[in-house]
Amino acid sequence: MKILVGFSRIFVAALFLFSGFIKLNDPLGFSYKLQEYFSEGVLNMEFLIPFALLIAVFLVIFEIIVGVTLLLGYLPKFTVWSLLGMIVFFTFLTFYSAYFNKVTDCGCFGDALPLTPWESFTKDVILLVLILVLFFGRKYITPILPATSHKWIVFICFTACLGFAYHVLMHLPTFDFRAYKIGTNIEEGMSVPEGAPEAEFEYFWKFEVDGQEEIIKTSGDYPKVDGKYIGVETKMINEGYIPPIHDFAIEKDGQDFTAEYLEKENLVLIVMYNLSKSEGEGMSAIKGLTDKALSQGYDVIGLTASSPKDISQKKEQFNLNFEFYSTDETALKTILRSNPGIVTLNKGTITEKLHWNDADKLVLEKVERSEPKINEKLKAQLDSVAKLDQKFRRLMMVKSETERDSIAALVGATKEEASGDLWKQQSIIDSTNTVFIEQVFKKYGYPGKSLVGEPTNTAAWYVIQHSDKIDQYLPIIKEAGKKDEIPFRLVAMMEDRYLMHNGKEQIYGTQGTTLNYNSDNPIQIIWPIKDEETVNQRRTDAGYDDTVEEYAKRLYGDDFEYKAYTLEEVEKLKEKSN
């Protein structure tokens, strides 16, 4: 009995110390596992979820301290009762998880040694037997050091555990056992080796044969049965090979950008699994880091599982200058134990992982900015849209029949089309183009130069400029101009048109109009300009290389003399012409 107790003492203490330290290295990860147990459908103890981290830290430190006291032979009665209570509870928990298939990994050894539910239960049964040996043979648990030193050793261990737990929570786990550790290539981690076992299923087919229900089991083939098919049920008998990384994706508006971003050489990922739970101080640190990274030529994106509404709110609150993409919440929690946190990639290989507390430690040397990957399919579609947008407009400007035939051939118009109602035909095209561009906006946002290149990036602008949707889409156009996705001079022109259509003074002097258009004496003017005396400076700042006076002559002819009007004067001219 003495030998058996001695063996059990060393084995149980070693296992508790190992298990406790592994979880103490990553208490946040253990708290995620506790949240699974507390959740609805498992233990139905959701009220404990907010306290999961506190419980996790307490449990792992207690596990280590009990292992230390068992090894020292200190407080044997308290120690064996504690061990017995813990193992009875965890044996029940692992059996419950295994039998009802509630939690697929108990988290006993963190990510260092994942166990299936039944493996966890088997381990706990063995421990239960060994702890019962200790319980009934506790008189053989004798101190290995002078009794006066025990409490100091326990105190030092307790203090060290608290300090270590605080360190890894304020930074990151010291030892990273997860699939996303530094040096890992994500694309390789997602690949399935050639010859790897595939998932196997059993299919239970239900048929009605001669009025009786009959079930036929196959491995997938549809059975040859003379009867009426009712339904089929599927059961997995072997899940096959599951790659270490199997839930990672970078998506936005239903489009997958994973492959594109895993090809980039200098990519900074800002990982925030839940924006509503992200720490304000951390967001401020991230703001400074990302601004610097962008200025140094890095690509920066955010990964989150939060809603578009939360994303918009956080971007505005902290003035974040990078785009967010959607990734599975569990994957983000696995990648980084920080919310927010920083991950750097080089062609899909993780080169650095940092808690937001360590944002200032990231070295950002000047790099060459990567060329954006062009969406060739969308580019081709927009190029077609751009041609259609000008198809009949160019014909409207011809001055002779010869010129009309030449332009018609150039834009692909038939003779009948060229001699027909050009404005009506163009209006039909404009309506169709607008519907298409609205769909593009919903899926991609503004299709700027980083998505479709130049000059295709102006196609959507022309369509909206020629539509009645300027009021609705001007904010998107302004945002595209702010990000240099389209030339700012186009933004200025659309804003001027918006102001003119709403009876307000324009800003850049890009819009002219004709008063009393159908009379014998139409009046051509440049629409009234706000702060007209400084308009030419604004035009220069917006990217125009001519003055408003030069622009007016180009618009209405060399004989046209520019005159600045006020809104009141324009109203009087309208009244006079009527």
C-alpha cells in the first residue's frame, strides 16, 4: 500500500502540475472552454459566463497548489479531499460531454494535448482510481521537507502563479501550442495531405415497399429498391483528416478574400473577435500603430465577427483608416488571446503576434506598398458599362452626317440607332447601368482603382453623374475620393452638380446651365459659385489645371465671357425669360 500510495502521489501530483501549468499559460483559452460548459444546451449555467475568466484563473492556480501540497506532503487531509472533490466533478463533466457529445475537447491540457471526450473521461477514471488510493492511504503521505518550509513554498508558488497569470493576460501566452503560432503558414495549415483519410458516412435510406417501411444502409450509393422513396439519414462513422487550420477565412459582403491576402508580403492583421468587448485603451493603441503601418507601406485590415453596425461605429469612434473583414469568432479567439491584438503575415506565414499592450514593440520598417489585385471580371463588366454610358452621348454631339456615321461605327451603333431618338435610347441604357452599379455598390462599395484599376475606376462615377441618384450616392463617391480611389476633381464635379440641382451655390465652378433653353435667346451661364473670388484656388486644390474663366470658354466657346452670378440674379433672369 505504501508503494502504491507513493506511485499515485507522484503520478497525480505531476499530472495536476502539468495540467495546471498548461492552462495557467493560457487562462483566457481555458475561460473560453468554461464558457462552452456554462452555455445553454450543456450545463445551462449562463449566469457564470461573465465570471469565466476569474473562475479559470482560480481553478488552475488551485490545481497547481494542490499538486504542490501533494508532492510536499503538506496538509494531506485537505489535499486528498480537494483532489477527490475535483476529480469526481471532472469525471462527471467529461462523461456528460462524451455521452451527449456536448463539448468536443475538455480543455484539460489546453491546446498542448487535445483530447477527445472519451479520452478525457478515461483519463479522469484512471485519476479517480489513483486519488482513491491516496484517499484511503493518506496516512502514508508524509512530508518530504521540514514542515516549517511548506507554507513558504506554497506561498511562493501561489504568488508566482498569480504573477505569471497576470503576465500572460496582459501580454500573450508564453508558450503557444495553437495552430496559429509564429512561423506557421496558414495556407499550408489548411491543406489536406495527399492520401489523407477521407470522411466516411453511412446512409440510411427509407423506402415504402409493399406498404411497409424498409431501411437500406449503404456507403453512399442510391440503393436499387422497388419501392417508394421516403427519405435518407446520414451518419458520420469516420471524420477523416481534419487540417490544423480549418475555420480561417477572410470575407466581406459574401466575397472570399482569403487567397488574396495570404499572398501579400507585408500584411498587418488587427484581430478583434468582438468589437463591443474590445478595450478602449487598446483601440487607441491600435489606431497609432495602424496609421504608422499604413504610412510605412503595409497593408492593414481588421478581422472581426462583429456586425457591420458595430464596425461602422468603432471606425468612426476611433477614426480607423483600414477596412474590416469577417472571420469566424472561434478562429479569431484561437489566433490571438487579445481583443484587440496584432498579427503580421508574410505571404501567409505568421511572423509576429502581439497583445495591444505591446503594440509599440512592433518594428515597422519602410516597405514598398503592394499592388492591389484587380478584379478582372468586374473590370471587364465596368469597361462595358463605361462604353454604353457614352454610346449615344457621343452621337448627340456630331455636326455632320459623315461624322455621325464615323462615330456610330466607333461606338457600335447601327444606322437605325444612329438616326433614331438618341436621348431616349441613352436613357434606357442609363437606367440599366444605374441598376447594375447599385448592385456593385452593395457588394463591393465603390469600385475604385484598387479593385478595378484605372481608368475603369471612373465608370461608376459617370453612371451616377448621369443618373437621378446623386443625392443617394454622393457620400460613397466622397469616401472613394478621400481614399484616392477616384480623382478628387470628379468628386468636386459631382458635388457641384448636387448643389446646383438643389438650388444652392456650387463650390468649384464646374457646372454651367442654360436658361430659357427653348427660346430664341437662351442664356448660358456658369452656375453661381460660393466665395467666387477664391474659386480658382479651390479648383487647383481639387486637381483642375484651368481657371473658371478658361473652363467657361471651353464649355461655351471662345467668344463666351464669364460672368459671376448670384442665386438672386439667376432667379431674376429666369423670371425675365419667362
